[in-house]
Amino acid sequence: MKIAARQVRLVSGLVLFVYVALHLTNHALMNLSLAAAEAYASAMFAIVALPPVRLLLYGSLAAHFGLSLWAVYRRRDLATLSRGEVVQLVAGLLVVPILAGHVVPVRFGVLLFGTLPTHTSVTVATTQFDTTGGLLLAVGLLLVWLHGCAGVHYWLRLKPFYARWQPFLLAAAAALGALALVGYLAGSREAAALFADPEWRAGFAARHRFPGEEGAATLERIQTGVFAFWALAIAAVFAARRVRAWHAHRGGRAIVAYPGDATVAVARGTTLLEASRQGRIAHASVCGGRGRCSTCRVRVERGAENLSLPADDELAVLARVAAPPGVRLACQAHAIGDVAIVPLLPASIGAAALAQRREHESAGAEKTIAVMFADLRGFTALSESKLPFDVVFLLNRYFAEMGAAIEAAGGRIDKFVGDGIVALFGVESGPAQGTREALAGARAMIERLAALNAALAHDLDAPLRIGIGIHAGPAIVGEMGYSQARQFTAIGDTVNTASRLEALTKKFAADLLVSSDAVIASGLDFAAFPEETTDIRGRQGALAVRVVKDATKLV
Ligand code: FES
């Protein structure tokens, strides 16, 4: 099983987040007493000392730091980071130097000199001997907390439940941070009182086996080494970014074209989303370009071959939203040549709207919508006379054209079934607009098919032909399926009727059959098209339909 870097970063971040939350709780307990915090710390560190837990913790720290640097390297244009992302990034990078001042003496003290730190001894040491270091530690912990909370926020904000829980989670996070800080101050006062007692102070260093001057110097050298490693790692990332930018500059430019004649010239290798940002073209990107939300998706009109190939992660996200062929995630597709794209979602869509939309969709509802079925005629015979490679090529070209027509009209692909296509219209906008969109989509499909036939004339014995059925009525819509195979779809009699209408197009030798319900819902004048009545298998009573022999005649 391939584990994506993003998942490792998330899981390692969550491990560290839990650890920091436990640590802050420890500080907060100092509001009660040092003894209460000591008891809690003993239990907590006994668990952390278990080899598997320690391995998990250190492994998470290394993986998270490494992958965060990798993310900085991969993000081509840091100027496009949101304010929240900048705070998260800076807080994350500062964590290492700030916490090294605490972690190195404690951990390496134990490893190299056999020191016996306790919560109380560390509190006394940091508040009585090294007050600046102690304050830095308290602030450092809060910075880690801020970084972690921002990460959790970016992770959860696409989840439907998050909008409801966000205020409570935010309040809990702020309360824990504040209690920890106040607890640290309370603990430092109690530590000062302890330290003022000459008897207690007398055996303090010996009790905890603190290293002498030489040992302290060794620990300081290790600390300096950690700082140097940290600074070098960051410098290396920024140097690598410079080299890449220089290389990309030498590699030439790529032109990204948008609807309405807008174009942006970018260095080859730039993602389509970064191209939009550089060109100040509004482009939805709810997850900030992490390849999670799919809101940046675009239809590639020209130059698909000039884009980097989609990775598994991108394919998984596209499959989740049932994206038709020709659709890419702008934040994942790199332009290595000229390309023309159409962003598919409104640039204004936000996390809350997206989450709401997902919640709404996944919950399921009965809605009156328009359903379209389209099928290639005689494709079975055609496929028997062609090589499998040619059949796949042909079908993918066909699906790309039909999918583009449907999406451009405002519909959403429900599924591809063999050589058939099921599309839903009006899920959000209602049946009147949905039916009009479905009719516009049908017309565009026939037009695109004619163009495709012309382009493939030398490969085809006879032009491709399709039949389309459109019906409007109530259907159950929602996310259905299991695991990766979950998708937004519709079920019910309306769907079945649309399917039967498509099958009947052959009998009427028509491009399109539109049910009377769809005609009424559209509010359009169908007087130019003859009306027929037909029986629909599985449905009581005859259904009136309009027979559209040539769908390009639809207005
Ligand atoms: S911005 Fe979220 S997937 Fe591209």
C-alpha cells in the first residue's frame, strides 16, 4: 500500500499534537500545585519512556520536520501563502531552536550523564537558573500549540461537522494554552519558594545528578549542533528553491490560457493554481493547494499533453468527485508547455460552503432534478472490429467531449456505464434550470460528437451516433457506495425513466427524447418537435414524450 507523504505528515503531526496537549495539561496542573503536576508528569513520562511510544514520538518528530521542509520546497510561490499558513509555517520552523534549549539538556543529560530529572527539578532549573530559557520554553510550547492547532484546523475545516464544533474546539484550545501559561507562572512561584529553603536547596543538584561544568559545556555544544543542523536544513531548502527557480527560468515559459482570452506566462513546471495566483486570476483553492478539496479542478481544453501526469493522490481525489476525463486538479498539474484551462468551481467557494455542500450531499435528500442518459449506438459491433487499445482511445476521446459538454452546461457526471453516460442536472439549482441545462448539454453533446466524427473520420467506418433521454422528477440524491467507491449519485423512478427514454431513441430514430415532465419543467416551447406517447417498462400509464430528431435544432 502506498502511503502518501501528506498522510505521514498528518499522522505524525497528530502524534505530536497529542503529545503537546498532554504537556500543556502538565503545565496547567501547576495551577493546583507542583505536586499535582509532578504526579501527572511521572505517569505521562513513564508511558513516553516505553520504547514503542518513544520510537513513535521521535519518528513523528523527524518525519514531520522533514516533510514540512519538503512542503516548503514544493510550494513554488511562497508569496501566495495565506496569512494563517504563514503563521503556521513560521511557528513550526521556530519550534526546533526554541524547544532544543529544553529538550537537549533534559534528554541528553539523561543519556550522557545519567541525570534524574523530575517535573519539579526541571521547573526549578528553568525558573531559578535559566529564567530566559524557561520563558522561551513556555512560549515555545505555545508556538508548537499554535502550529498544531492551525494544522488541525486546516485538516478539519473540510469536514461537514467542523463548522458546528469549531467554536468549542477553538475555545478549548485557547483555554488550554492560557491555563498552561498561567500554570507555568504559578509553578515558578512555588519553585522559587522551594528554592528559598536552604535545606531543600542543599541537596538539589546531587539529588538529580546534574552534570558539572564540563557536562554542561558538552550539553551546550550539542545544543549548538542542533541549531546548526536546523539552520543548515532550512538554508538548504531555500537554496534548492533558488536552484529550481533558476533551472525553471532556463527551461523557458509556458502560457496558461483561461476563458475570456486571459493568459498567464509562467516558468515551466509551475502548477496551474500557481499560474492563476501569479496572474491574479481568482481561482478556488479551499485546501490551499494541498490536493485535498478538489475545488481548484479545471477542465483542460487544450494542451493536456503539456501537463505533468497525475499522481495517485490526484487520481483518487478526482475519482472521489467523479470528475470526467480531461479534468485535473490545478494545484497538482504542472504546466510544462502551453495549455488552455477552464476553472470549474466558483472562485468564491469557501471551506464552510464546501463543507456544507458535502454534508448536504452525503446526508441524502429527495429532490426534483433532471436526469440525462446517453449511449453510443452500435458501439458493441464497432468495438469488436477494433483493437482494445483503439477502443479505449476512442471511448476516452468520446467521454472527454461528452463530459466537457455536460459540465459546461452545468450538469454533473453521475457515472460512465460501459459506453453510456448518466448525468444529473439541477441538484442545486432546481428542476427548471436543471432541465434547461440538460437540454443545452444535449445539444452541445451532439455538436461535439459531430466535430469528433470529423476529427476521427479516417479511423471510423461510420460516424459515431448517440441517443439521449432526458426526464425530470423526484429522485433520492446523496453520496452512496462504500469506501473509495462512494460517490454522489441519484436513484429512483426518474433515473429509470430517463434510461428507458434513451433506449427508445433508436425506435424513434431521434437524437433525443424529452419527457413531458421535463418539457414542462423547462418552460421552453417544444411545439416544433412532435409529441408521442410511449409505454415505459416498469411504469404505470403511458408517458408523453417530445421526439427531437436533430438536437442541434434545440434553441
Ligand atoms: S486547492 Fe484543494 S485540491 Fe487543489
